[in-house]
Amino acid sequence: MTPNQRRVYDIVVSTRKGGLGGPFSVWARVPALAEPANLLHNAFRLDGTLDRRLFEMMILVVAHRYQARYVWSHHVQQALRVGLEREFIDAIEKGQAPAFKRVEEQVVYETIEELLNSKTLSDASFTTARKIIGESLLIELVTAVGFYSMVSLTVNAFDVPAPGTTDAPGR
């Protein structure tokens, strides 16, 4: 590693368990990308205010859409830890809407789906989401969908193996 790569590596691993993995194993090669990506990731992961169940649901919906095996595999366990039921996760994996228990879950799910399908939100969807979850959480959600789309594209393009698999080490 170059000194700058080592510096960014140390910053990234200081807030994670298990060292450098996933997209950061790719981004670390370009510190000018890895460092701001880490700051944005930590804004969601450590400082985000979106309910953790909704946050993990969002990641799973994005990962499923991009067929990002690394992201899916890593976040299924986290989703279970924060209380998403196996049936809920299985529905997402099948490309189906889960059985929602709260209106916030449904609105967040529909917002994510609309963003991924149309790349924007209709006026009606925007108004509903802002009313149900609030403007700050809507901003956080839309930004997180973009970030995890980037994560998914990165791990797919560089063939980052899913945790716990015996796949080749990637590109």
C-alpha cells in the first residue's frame, strides 16, 4: 500500500469489525474515493436516523435489484439482528412486497421500488413519503438508495465474493 492508501485503510477499519471488505476492498485502491465513501457510509451506518429495520430493508431491496450477492449475504444477517422476520426477507428475495406491519414500512418500500424503477418519485409518492416519514428521513432514504446502488455496482463489477463463500477473491 502507498502511505495514503494505508492512512485511508486505517481510517476505514477503525469503525468496522473484521477489517476491510466489500466495496471498500475495491475503493481502498483509490483513497480519494474511499475516504469520502467511508464518511458517507458512516453517516448512514453510525449517525443515520432511519429506523434500522427500514434501513436494512432498503439495503436488501437495493441488493436484490442489483443481484449483489455480497451485499445481500452480508445484510441478511444484519436484517435478522434488527428484527426483520425471515418471511419478510424471503419476500424481498422473491421480488415480492413483504407483509407490512407498519405504514412506514410500506411507504419506504414503495419509495425504494419507485426510485429503482423510474429513477425519480412522482409528486404523489414524494408527498406521501414526506408526510409519513418526514423530509429529513426522505432525504436520508433517497441518498442511501443511491449509495447502496453504488455499493452494489462496485461489488458486482469487481466480483467481490459474498461473505462465507469459497468464491475466488474477485478482481
